[in-house]
Amino acid sequence: MSAGTPVPHDFGRQLRALRSRAGLTQEELAHTSGVSVRALADLERGRARGAQRRTVQALAEGLGLDAAEAAELERAARVGRPRPRASTGTGTSTGTGAGARTGTSGGTPTRTPT
């Protein structure tokens, strides 16, 4: 990785540093952001893959971050939650094979009786 490229655990370190700078405990940040203490602890320890955008936004608001700091926190979080790759169609199940038990009625999936 090049210099300046965040690594997955950077989000947790950054989050903990921002929380400490704000003088908040995990419990206090959990209360102000609406994120559970357990989720917050897991994020800080790097035990979670990466926070969703709405979670990062709630944490940024709870920490009182400005727009630039919030954007940096979001960037660090994205590293921990890589996007799924588009399927090439090989070896994947779409749920429409012989084992599938669904049909369609007017474009809405319906359960086929067995």
C-alpha cells in the first residue's frame, strides 16, 4: 500500500482518537450517536468489517465533526467494507434453477406449492 492509503484497522484507531479528543466515553458517544456501545467497541477494536455510511454519519454528528473530518472518517470506513464484485455468472446461484421453488405472478415472486 502506498503512503497515505488507509488500511482497514485505521477506521477504528481514527474513531477512538476522535472520541478521546472529544472527551467522550464509549457510552457517551453511543448515547449521542444512537450507535450501540457494543457496535462502537467492535468498530474501535477493528472487530467489525467497517461501518455503514449512516453509522459513520451518526458517529460524526455525535462527535461534533466538521464536514472535512466527517468525510475523512467515511473514507477510512470504506476501506473496511469493500464493495462486492459483480458476478460473472459462473458458479453463482440466482435462485431460478431446478431447486428453486418460486414462480412469478404479475412480476411478483410467489411460492410454488410443493
